[in-house]
Amino acid sequence: MRDGECGDKQSNGDGSGASLAGAKIASGGPILLVLFGVGTLCGSVLGGRFADMNLMRTLWVGMVVLGVSLAAFSVTAHNKVLMTATLIVFGVAGFLINPGLQTRVLNEAKGAATLASAGNISAFNIGNAVGPWAAGLAISAGHGYLSPSWVAMAFAGCALITALAGSAVDAGERRRSPVADRTRPRGTRDGGRGRDRRRTPAGRHHHRRAVLPVRSTR
């Protein structure tokens, strides 16, 4: 039996004996990796733009799309075209949440941005180790080669619950804050403002303007 055909005879673990579309991966693997990379690039760009508009909503949507794409992969893995499309969507969703997540961590750092950023990257690396380990346990338990997608979907669900809990905490803080603080965008502490403003006796905000010296006409 040739190497390219050995994967076609393997079962997907559900007893149906159906072959996986990704079995003959030797020649198409680099192309799939490139398409996945295109998806991750698009996800990073879109994630940054959407996070500027609504940070927490971007995290919610990204995690939901990530979980759906992982669940869909168990169905589309038997069709090369659908599997490729799912892989691209997975790349977009996986990196859609990264800019918003990093911004969220830095917003909550409160003067320790460097330490918070290092901890965030460390958490990513821990996830990179725990994810394959958990997927390997599922495969070793005899659940088939598609079981890692369900394991990853469970992780995505836990992350979504964490994001919703963070949004609930933010909502509670806004209710306890002054009325002026309620106008800040969700997921940020200063609303992305950072401009130097002063309050006039009438209660209006004005930006400080530079005072230029006036030349004498003499």
C-alpha cells in the first residue's frame, strides 16, 4: 500500500469507516497552510478594527465563530472544498480575538502594562501546550481523529463564558460609576480618550489650545 493511500483506509472513529478529506495531505499541506495564514492575517486586521468599535462584542463574536467553525470541521472534513473553507474561517476566527484580548489585558493592567503583556503571552504559550496535549488524550482514548475539534470547541466555550463574565463585571462597575463614566466604550477604562481637557464653570469641556505670542505692531 502506497503512503498516499494509507490514510484513506483509516476510520474517523465513529464506526462509519468514512475517509477523511485530509488524508492525502502530502501535496496539499503547504497550500492549506498558506490559506490558513491568509485567514489569520485577515482575522488580525479585522479584529483590530472591530475592537476599536466595540472591544467586548468583538471577543464574543470571535469566540462564537471559532466554536462554530470547530464544530463544522467534524462535518466538512470529509469534503476537500468545504474543509478548506472551514480552515480559512477557523484562521479568521482564531485571530479575530487576539487584538481585542491583548487590548483588554493592557486596559486592566493599571500601571503594569509590561508585566500584563508578558503574562498574556505566557498564557498563549500555555494554551499552545495544553491544547495539543488534550487533543492527544482524546485521540488516544479512541474518539477518532476529529475529536480534537470537539476538545477545542469546549475550550472556546469556556473562553466565551469568561468573556461574558468580564462584561458582567464591567456592567456592574458602570452602574456604580458616575453618569459621565457610562459614556465610555465597553471594554475600556478611559474610553480611548486620553486628551487633556478642562471643565469650564458652565460645565462644558474644552480642549486646551496653545497660546501663541502676539507680536507688537510698533
